[in-house]
Amino acid sequence: MSGSGLVTIRTYRQDDIGLVHALSDLLSAQSLYHRFFVGTPRIPTGYLRSLKTVDHRDREVLIALQEDTHAVAIAEYTRDTAAPRTADLAMLVADAWQRRGLARLLLDSLSEIALSCGITHFKADVLADNKAVQTAIHRHRPGSLSVEGSDGLRHFLLRTDPAPHIDEKETEHVEGRNGQGPHPADRRRIHVLA
């Protein structure tokens, strides 16, 4: 699967589980390790089962689809019950789509949703050797705080303020869930060039 073409970012639906499972085929062992912090040949079954708990408020998941048929990325937040204005952030992008701006678009979309749900900060744990993600965080969320943990992780605190670079002319919102009007990321279409 190439890293170009039309990409749709939308909220995760329960019938997307097969798409997320198939995303494993587009991920290297290193990408899986950087996301799950353990060696695994595929997206773990326990994680796939956990997607049943998505409630679109305390836990939101976005999926990026190439040509509406193949998942190329998944991004999510889960609200911290002890600090409800904060949520844990995680992302997984197919290897061919890394360093192309897709993670940034997912982060901006998640941020918009999180802000509408009262979440002002994301926490993100990044392996100390994952310099690409650390650099991207500092570039796209300047002023993010980070500390090196004794667990081999760098712990980041990012603001959820929307980034000013999303051009609303390039996005298309469609009717949201349950006829309640558009949810900020129900559907966002972006053309990514080769």
C-alpha cells in the first residue's frame, strides 16, 4: 500500500475492527514496538478487544483510511480519571505513511475533539530511542514539557490547543453520529501527495 492518495480521517466505529487488525500488515516490527513497547508481530489482540470501550467522550479513536478501504493509521486518547482535563495519547501510523504529515493531522483532529470534551492536555509516553516522534512533538506542539523516566520512556505533556495550520477549505465535515450535527472529526478528507 503506497503512502499517497486520498485519506479520510473519521471517528472509529465498532465495525472497523477488521480494518485495524489488517493495519498490522503495513507495520514494521519497530513501528509496533514503538507503539506497544513490547515485541509483537501484530497489533495485540488485547488492544483490539479494548476498542469496544470507545465512548467518543472519555475515549476517542480516529482512523485514517486510504481510499475508504484500508486503515493506514489509528490515533486515540483516553481521559485520565484522576485528572479529567488530561488524557493519554497514542498513535500508530503505517510505515509508508510516516513522516508525511498524517500523524500531525490526526493529532490536530484529536485535539479539537478533546477540547470540546474539556480535555486541555495530552500525556504521551515515547521510547527514549524514538527520536523521530520526540522531534515531531517539539515541532508541532512547541512548549511541550517532557521528562526522561527511569523506565526508558520520555513522558510528554502536550497542550490540546488547535494548531493553526489546518485549512478548513481542505476539510469536509459530514453529518455526525445520531443526527446531532457534525462531530469535529467525523469525516475529514485530505489528499496526501506522493
